[in-house]
Amino acid sequence: MVIYELKDMKNFDRLPKKGKNLKYYLAGFADGEGSFSVSIKKVSGAKFGWVIDPLFQVYQHKENRIILKLFQRVLNCGKIHPKPGNPDVLVYTVSNRRHLAEKVIPFFEKYKLLSNKWFDFLKFREIVRALVKKKHTKREGFESIVKIVFSMNKGGKFRRYTLKEILLGFPRDHTQGTEGEKFPLG
């Protein structure tokens, strides 16, 4: 991306003159205000009764929408919407797996995070790559991904379901040939 491509944006004159500097700025911004998260949602029609849903997001007050627009323009993907329950806060969100794999992950591989968030990013990258390769469609792959998810973001301490509930709680009709077999927590 050439900075000139952003000339229509508010505060263009304050942007770094080199696109590379802007990308480092955005990486640093994400290091403070962004998150790489993976939710595990109970869905009755899913193969194992659960859906693994990766998400990259950056929060910002609505007065600073320009920052989120920069993410959207530089990464060429994602949506900006109000934070549920707090219309003064906007959220830039990328949930499309292809966009995560082809745009978000390569960006942060090149423009690295400096905080401990880097380690969650590495796990996030591993999860997205496994999902793209459809590893979650096999029992062993699903279990492996779920364990990685629970090792992210301070051990998943704010999760609705425990690791045990997810791995041991597969409904019989969603085990696809395992006859209700339970997952070992090894």
C-alpha cells in the first residue's frame, strides 16, 4: 500500500510518510487495543456439537474511527460496528477465516507484536491454519484445537464452558460414528 492511496482520509497530513511506518503503527496499536480470540460455541447441528470461531478485533472510541478505518484499508478486509451495549465504542472485526489466514496473519508475521500478546497470536495462527486445513473435522484435530484455544488469553478463564465440558460433553448424535465415545483429557 502506498500512503497516497489514503489521501481521502481525515488527518492524512499526520500519517507517516512511509507505508511501512504506518503498518508498524497499526501493529503497535493492535498490541495495546486489539485481541486475537477464539470462541467455542455450542451449535446443535455442528459435527461435534460445537463450532470453533476465530476472531481478530480492535476497539476504539467512536471519535477515533479513523484508526479502525486505517486497519480496514491496510488489511483490505473486516467490518466496523458499534460494540454491543456501548454505542460510543466501535469495533473493527475480522472473522472470515480466509481473510484471517491470508491478510491478518501475514500482516502480524511481518509487523510483529512486542507484548505477550505475541504468544496468543502464535496460538491463534496455529488454530486458523488448522481450521483452514479442516483438521477440526476429525476427532483428534478438534480436540487438539480446543486444547490450544484453552491455552490462550490467560488460560481461557472467562469462558462459558470448561475444557472438560467441551471434550467430555459431546452429544451422542454429533459424534459421527464414535458411538458417544468420550474424549480423554490427557
